[in-house]
Amino acid sequence: MDVLYSLLPFEHWSLNFAVYYVAAIVLTHLKGVLFGPGFDVKGKHVFITGGSTGLGLALAQRYAKAGAYVTIVARTASKLEAAVESIQSQVSKDDHSKIQFRSCDVTNEAQIVEAVLSAAKAFQTPVDILVTCAGSAHPGYFEDLSLDDHRRQFELNYMGTLAAIKAVYPSMSERKQGHIVMISSAICFAGMIGYSAYAPSKFALRGLADCLRSEFKCLNIKVTAYFPANILTPGFEEENRLKPTETAEIEGTSPGCTPEVAADVLIEGIKSGCYGITNNLDSTLGMIASRGVAPPNNLFLESLIAPFLGLIATIFTATSDAVAIKAKLGLKKNN
């Protein structure tokens, strides 16, 4: 190590660190540009659950503009019709026929299988890319949430995603090609008071993505896991209405990002060939700190900052625990 430092033009370690850090970022970007798979989806069939609003709709618009055939799925037909019109307004009239919708409940296995099969038949091409955006958060204190509250979130967020993957898997495995993009959450890196029903369903998606990434490699089916922090959607507005004040306090005053920005970040990550993708610095640090055996996006950079993440995580844990303890004591007094 002394020999290495002797070769450096700077004597102060902090300056050396800064140089390494900037170089790692630049090299990561160049690696993505030069060797990443890019975003060539022209003529591909993209099937997006939760595609009528929010992130799902923003992604559908971008896939459509890139020349893909797009099927969006949700439960409410009127919202789907409006979403299709919105997507069609951003492409040429010749491409309007490349946009379709299927109304179904992703927690109903028969319905999601039928939606996948009928969509493939209508476009005369099987699903090439699955994006699982369907999901919701119902925060609250553990003692106020029923078993049904826990069950509903797990059914939608995890089982709904699993059912969609099961529906597209036979065709993808037979053709030995495909891409599955799973939308999890940054809550995977920082469980906290208020999310005892929501967080486990998103943790489960992370585990599923890690397993399928490995299992599907020999089938040439790519798996991408997205862990976004707060996205400004109608669902997020409802989440904030139910959210305990302590949960909001721990999350801080970050305004979140628009669905359009979140969609652009995801697509940039896909272009670069990343497995795990986040949409802000906090969630990126959380992902690195809890990476486990998932492949890194930049081994050198992540190894460089890893020693500092333990301290950051300890501070966050102590802070959030203090807020939670204060809340529970206050609840006991009120009772």
C-alpha cells in the first residue's frame, strides 16, 4: 500500500480518495455507454402491470416512443383507456395500433395469464419485456393494521408480481430470451415504523429478484430490480394520508421525484446493464450497504465507500429508533 501511495501525485489521502471517487464515477459511466446493452426495444412486446398511472404509465410512454409494442394492465378500464390515449398522443398515428390495454387483477392468476396470452395473440408476438409496476403501500402502526391489511399488500405487491412472472415465463424460457423488470422499493434498505405491512412485501420482491437473476442466466432472461424512493403518484398521495407522523419524520422532507424522472433513471440503468437500480443517493448507499451477493454496479467504487456505510447506517438506525421509541411511549400514554 505504501508503494501505491508513493506513486500518487497527491500526498493527502482525502484528495487521493476524491480523485479515485471521481475516476470511478467516470469509468462507470463510460462502461455503461461502451459496453451496456442499451435500450433497443423496437418491435419488442412490453407488458406493464400497473400501467394506467404513475411510474407504469411513464415507462409505457417511453417504451412506446422507442418503438415497442406496449400492453398496459390495471383493474380500471376507464383509467386504462385514458392512459392509452396519453401514450398514443406521444407517438405517430401509424404506431397507435402498437398500444393496447388489458383490464385485470394481477392477484388473480387466471386473469393475468389470460391477459398475457390475449395480448400476445393481438400483437402476434409473445411478451419480450415484463415490467411489474402494480403495487401499493398502506402504512400504519402495527397494532392498527389487521391481518387482512398485511395480506392484501403481500397479495398485490409480491404475489401479483410473481403471478405476472409465472405468466410470461413459459414463452421466455422456450425462446431463451426476455427481460423482467421488477419494481421493489428503497424501503428494502431501511425498514422503519409504519411500514410493517408494506416493507415485507417489497423485501420479498428483492429476494425473488436475487434468486431469479441467478436461475434465469442460463436461459438468457435478464432480471432487473428497481428500488425507487418516493415517487409523486396518486398512490403516494394516499400513502401520505395514512402515514404515521413518525414515519414521515424519519423519511425527512425530500419531495420525491416525478414518475417521469423515476422512469428516466430506470431506463438509464437498464441501458448501462445494471441489475440493481435506485433513484437517489440515500437509496443508492442503502443498496450498496446491504448488497449481499447481488452483483455490484461498480465493484471498485462500492468497495471504496463501503467502510463508511456502516457508520452512516448506525446513525440512521439510532435516529429512527429514537423516533419510534418516542412514538410508542406516546401511544402508551394515550391509552
